[in-house]
Amino acid sequence: MKHFAIILSRVLLCCSISTSVAAESEFPGRKLYLAVPYIELDDAYKQREQLVFVDVRSIYEYQTLRIKGAIHLPLSSKNFVANMKQLRNKEGTKTIVVYCNGKTCMKSYKAASKSRKFNIDNVVAYDAGIMDWAKKYPTEAVLLGKSPINPRDLIGKSRFQERLVSSVDFEEKANNNTVLILDVRDRFQREGIGLFIGREKRVTLDDEKLVEKYLDKAKRENRTLLVYDQAGKQVRWLMYHIEKRGIKSYFFMKGGVSAYYKRLRKEFVQ
């Protein structure tokens, strides 16, 4: 019996180590932010009535897809700490759960870490992200202002990748005068430098009215829409709004401006 207990304990230890390694691989932020407590997807759902959810992404991402009832306090805001302190005072001892796009997105960890630094207690990271939540618990998610959502309306990675083209192909498509080119980087990323000077339209995704104006223009004039951002990630959320309008011809620059300049440096060195 004792021999069996030893074997069982070893098996459980191996399983524990294997699970831990898998978790570290899937959630790299957990290893980088060891001091940040986190909550798993199912636990967050089960305890949702006792939790306060805070979305720390951009307003555009929040308005596109979010957890039902979540408060929006963007990590990028200069008032983030003040707003979190105000929320803590309002909610008393309730656990505040901060979330972002999940897994490889570090904003939830950074938000929890920053809160800890300024003595805002009982703040945990929900690090599986909004997509996992929306897929599993569609009745507790909001997509483009509507809830419950249909999980089939969520844009998965493979579907998004179908709209990505290399910077070379993007440039080639941009040579057509009938296209509408949008630079959706924010003003800090742009630094006054555009890729298609005189031909592109500059708009940040947070400027909802201007974004809608250009999307409606592309639809009305039946023009191919070409969009690029800094690293090829922000445009994924724009895809929901593009498809909602029924725009059929549109493409994003894979890797964004970062990939474009990387290619140029490589070509220059050669």
C-alpha cells in the first residue's frame, strides 16, 4: 500500500509539472509577472456576480467586443491609477478583475501590477482574454453593442489571416488609384511619417465617426480598402466593422509598419 502511495504521488507530481509547463507555454505572462494573481476562465464566470470586471484595452476594442457589464478603464490613460482608486473606493472589498485580449497580451498583468504598485489591493488578472470568454460564455459577452452573441460571428485567427498580405503585395495593391488606404496608427506611433504620403487617410481607431466615414466611403464607391497599423494587431478589431458594412474587398498589411521597415532594412543591407 505504501509502495502504491509513493507511485501515485510521483504520477501526480509529474502531472502537476506537465500542467505547469503547459500553462507557462500558453500564458507566458504568468512567468514574467510572478507577483500578479490571476483567475481562470471558468472561475471568473462562476464568480462573476461577486466580481468587478475592468477592460483595460482601447475604447475601440472595448466597443467592439467585451465582457457584459465590464467597466472601461484603459491602461494607456494617464488617469488609470486615479480611476482604479476611485473604483476601489466605490466597490469596497470586491475583487477587481482586469482583462485584455489575453494569453500573449500583457495588458492585464501590467494593469494588475500597476494597481499593486499604487496600493490598490485585491486586483487580479483574467488572462485568458475576451475571445475565450466570448466563445464559451456568449450570453455574458457583448459584440458590437448586442448581447447575447452568436459565437459564429467571432472572427478567428484563420479567418483574420485570410485578409493579411505581405508589405510587398500591399504596396502593389496600393498602386491602383481606385483603392482607399487607411493608416490607423495612433499619433504616437505615426510620428508624422506615412507610407503613402498624399494618398492615404490618417485616422485613429478611437475616432469612431471618422472611421465610419471612410468605411462608408469605401462601401459607397465600391473601392478596395487597404489598412495598416503599427504591428498588424489593431486591425483585427476593425474587421468586425468592415464586415458589418458588407465591404467585400479589403486587406491588411501583415505585421504592419514594423514588418514594412524590417523588410526595407533587410533589402538595404543586402
